[in-house]
Amino acid sequence: MRDFKAVLICLFCIGMIFLLSYVFPSMINDSKGKLCFSYNCFSEKYAGDIYNLHVTHPAFAGRALTSSMQEIIHHITGLGYGQSFALLNFVLLFFCGLMVFFLAKQSDLSKNQTYLSIFLFYLSFSILLAFFHSVDTYDEPIQYLSLFASLFFFYKKRLIPFSICLIIALLARESSIIIFPSLIILLFYEEIALLKDGFYGKIINLHNLKKILSLLIPLAVFFSIYYYILSYRHVLNTGVEYATSHRLVYWRYNFKNWQFGIESIFSMIMVLGWPSYVLYYYRKIKKFSSEEFKYIIAFIIALVINTTITIVSTRAREARIFALPMIFIWPLLGKYFLDIINQIEWRGVASAFKERILFSLVRFIVMLLGLFLIYVMGFYLYKPTDARGSDILFQLYFFISFSLMAIHKFLFDLGHKK
């Protein structure tokens, strides 16, 4: 790759995330509420327990890729389970950042926009704090990398590698099936337009049959392998029992009391809040191109399905689960973010204070009240139930991200370009 700046940005971001996860109480060190500045903060006992859980628990046993790769690294290098887990997942996240870069380039973003897309990917709540307790990232890095790769090959119109990457994503986490309705939109976007116009005959052809097979074959392969893995690990029957007895009642867990309900809602808005804000304000100033619009529709469909399933059948405080639909827009966010910032006309803001002083002061006071409300919500209302000493990081993320949105809204309303 000629553009080494993207590599350096990914390395820098990965380094910062690792440092944050290494020092503060997290899955990496399990330091139980204490900061860790030792040369070896890895918690091998905790990592081993998590590995065993993912191999034996019926909810995780079918997701064999991460645990198998972790086991291979452990045996080949002699590293402990904690070090193997960190090495594997941070390498995978590094390549995820590069895939965001490639997908952004494919979407004709400028260099600055592609670099910003990388930063925004790593600054997303579910990535920046991926390995902290209650977020509890485990299989997502390889899932994201596989899904990014599938979108890359979709853009290149190479259906075989597209299907192979989907199989890997499904094996990494079966939740990848949630985005299949969105993939149908991407694959058949032009055909859907023809259906609206009544051109039914033009959509029945060999190429569209190949598109259908590119989705059906990964599903067939996945279910076959998934069945074999559960049978091999002797958790097939318990897996079915767990799904029927636990999955559809997790909403009770998510809202079993006031604090859990608040945390469930905050987990959702910290993952989806600022990206949705960016999309909303970009749409106020510009129209999405037809190519971009496909991905926005895919994002919205996945968002509705995934959010519903997350609240009903998973622990919603595990915020990473809300992030799956972001696959479709992470590569585009650099463009949208930069445009809504550049849309602010600083002279317009200054002239507003000169020419409409009362209006501007009222807006300013409203913004200050908003910031105060965000502060109260972030540090007093929101109390993570399982952060294990890293609560302040979660609260700071909420406060900073929503404060920036409030400040942007104030400046945008006063002096955006017409």
C-alpha cells in the first residue's frame, strides 16, 4: 500500500486503545478497580476463564474462530491466554482500520476524509472502549474485518470472495445474519428500482441468480458448520434450551430496575448517538449520492432489526452489540463529519452576536443549560453496573461526545452556510 499515513494512523489509534485498556481495569488486566502500571498487567487466570466460557457455554460455543485462533497463538508462541487474546484482537482491529480506509477510498472520499474516517472508527464507543467490562468485546474484531472485506468485494463485484467473507463473518458471530436484509438491498438496489417501474422481466437473469446464491450458499455452509461445532462440543441440546429459555426474556434483565434501564438506553445512544447526529446534519445541508443512499438505507434497516433484537434477546449494557449496523457507514463518516464542520461559517457566528444579540444570547444560554443537563446525566444519572472501576471512562465518553454535539448545534444554528 502506497499510503503509509493510513498505516501510521491505525498503529497510533491501536496503540492508544491498547494503552487505555492496559492501564485501566479491563478484560486485558482484570485489575479489579485499580490502575495497572506494571510491566505485565495481563490477567492470565481471567483470560483463561473467558476462553473456557467461550468454548463450553452454549451461547458462545458455536463461535469457534476467535477461541481457535487464540488457542493456536497460545501454543505456537507460548504466550498466555491473555497475551494471545490481546495480540489477536489488536492485530484484527488494526486491519479493520485499514479496511475502513480502503472502503472510504472506494467511495471517492478525499485523503483527509479517509483519514478522518479511520479516526472516527477508532473513536467509536464500541471500539475505543471495546475491551472494558460490560462492553466485553470478544468475537467482534474478526466479524468486523470479514464484513468490511465482504463490502470491499461487493464493491468490486466479486461474488465468490464476497460469499467467502460472509461465511467467515457468520462463523465469527452468528449475529452477522442480521445484516442480510441490508445486503439484499445492496445487491438488488437497481433491480428494486426496476420493480417500482414495472420492468419485471429485466430482473430475471443469470447474474441475479448468482447474487441470490452469493447469500444462500454462505447461510447453508454456516448452518452446517455451526451444527457440527455444537455437536462436536456436546452443547447442541443445551444450546437450543438456552435459546428458547433465555434469549427472548433478556428484555426483563435489561429493564429489571431503574439503573439497568438507564444503562441499556445509554449504551445504545453512546454507540449510535453521534453517528446518527452526523448523518442527520449532513442531510440538512446536502443530499446523499445515489451510491451513498444505498448504504444509508442498509444502515437504517440493520439498525432497526439489530436494536430490536439487542434489547429483547441480549444484555443491552454490552454496548458493542448495538454497533453492528455501523459497518455500513463507518467508512463514510469522515466525509459527513468534515462537511458539517466546514458548513459552520465563523463570520456568520460573529455577525449573529452583533446583529441579533438577544437571539444569540438566548441560544447561548440554552446551550449552557444543555451542557449542564448532559453533565448531570453523564455523571449522576448514568452509573455503569459492571464497569469494575472504569466507570469514569464511560461517563467521560458520554459527556464529551454529547457536549460536542450541543456545541456544534449552537454554532450551526447561528452561522451555517446557506
